[in-house]
Amino acid sequence: MRPVRTALAGALLSALALAGCGQSPAAPAAGASPAESAPAPSAKAFPATIEAGNGSVTVTARPERIVSLSPTATETLFAVGAGPQVVAVDDQSTHPAEAPKTDLSGFKPNAEAIVAQKPDLVVLATDTDGIVAKLGKVGVPVLLEPAAATLDEAYDQITDLGAATGNAAGAEKVVAGMKKRIDEVVAAAPKDKKLTYYHELDTTPYSVTSTTFVGQVYALFGLTNIADKAPDLAGGYPKLSAEFVAQADPDLIFLADTKCCGQSAATLAKRPGWAGLSAVTGDRVVALDDDVASRWGPRVADLVQRVGEAVSKAASE
């Protein structure tokens, strides 16, 4: 199972905060890179104290050698304007393309390899193998920004990274852009039809309930999640049977396993009992970008946009 989605599977799959698993208004308009329109970084805001997952962290000076071991943090750092300060990112950081990708791992962090990058700030999403304490022993400042449970937490993390890197104004712009676009998409989408949906994390198939971060995105549109009635909710990430999905016959199917597992409407139609599903026969199988659908950074607005388009199309039929 691809790490991108295991992030969404939280404690169930033991890799939740490393989630990596459209053009965002959180980033600038189409064709522009986030850093192009972000306000200039500032050194005047230091020392800065951030309330992170590892407690209060004081960054004494504007960091110039940032290492990100979280794909979501990598996206956020570049979106707020801290890209030029980033010297290394982990092997799962796929966006943006210019991020300095290395073989560093957030799943199996190696303190010596991280320190070799001479970082003055390390951003993590999970404290695997006590890496926060290990880096602390050698005097490396660490921000632990675990997987967000709500949109507000996602916004808070963007604000944190902006403050920690001297890009508070850039972070404010990103958050404002996300909120504006999300509000507009949700307001424009019809909600009078009680549509049901199934979100697929992988071909097992694992799914998400409405209590998860992704489930809350769908809830913005008033959609009913078939996974909420699974026999075992498994902390919000139930493993469903093919028969369960077939019997529920959701109006919409969202696939977050297109890149990792090559899933599509055509592959679903080949599964036993799925060829006649309403979503399959009605062309309401929605292919998502695996990474966008599993990270809680600026591109959440892209996910909201994709869901909004699918809801509007389905409601008009």
C-alpha cells in the first residue's frame, strides 16, 4: 500500500502523519508557482515561538537550511514562500517539482543523515523512533506538525510554518486564498439531492468515514458516506468488502488510488458485482490525484474543487 494513502489510514495503518495518502488557490493562480506571488520573507519576526505537536518550539532566527520530512509540510513551505530556504525534502515529497528531493525518509528517519544536511529547522509529521528527541540532543530545532483532523487545524499548521520561517504574510495569503475558494465552491454546489458516496483509499479496499479529515471535506457538500455504516469503523478507516460497496450502490465513487494502483471506472467494472453499480454505469466514478486526496496542505482546495464539480454534475442528472 502506497505511503500516500497510509497517511490517511492513520493509526490503523501506522503511517498517518507522513501523508503525501489541480492548481490550488492556496497557491497562486494557474501557471504561477506559489513562491512567485508570496510576500517577501522577514527576519524581523524572530525569535518566534510555535505551538507544535512537540510543544512550544522557539525558532531564534530566520532558518536558511530547512529539511522537510513531511510531504504536506513541503507543499506548505513552498506555498508560503519558504521554498528558497528548503535544502532537502523526503523521498515522498512529490510537490512542487522543484523541491530538493532526497532519499531521506520520514517513515524511517535517520538522525545522522538528517544532521548531515546541516539543518537549522526540521519539519516532521510523525515522531517515528523518537526522532524529535534524537535531533534535539544535537541542537537541531524541530517542528512536529502531525496530520490535521480538521480544516482549521490545516490552516493552523500553514500559519505555524509561515511564522517559523519568516513567511507569516505568505501563510496568511495562502490561508485566505484557501478559505475563499473553498467557501465559493461549497456555496455554488447543489445540496438538495441526498447523494451517497464511496471514497476508496486502495484496492483492499480501505475507505474513510465522515469523522476523518477527508470525510469532513465531503460533508461540506452534504454527501452521505456509505462507509459510516461499516460493521467495523476501525478508527475512521474501515476495510470494506466488495459486497458491502455493491449493496450500498453509492451515487458517486471517488478513487484515491489512481496513481498507486491504476484504478479507474474501467477497472472497477471488472470487479465481481461492480459492473452494474450506479456510479459505474452513470459515469460518476471520479478519479482523484492520490497525493492531493491524502494531504492536508494548500491543495486541499483542489480536492474540494474536484468534489464540488462531481457533486454538481451528479445533481444535474
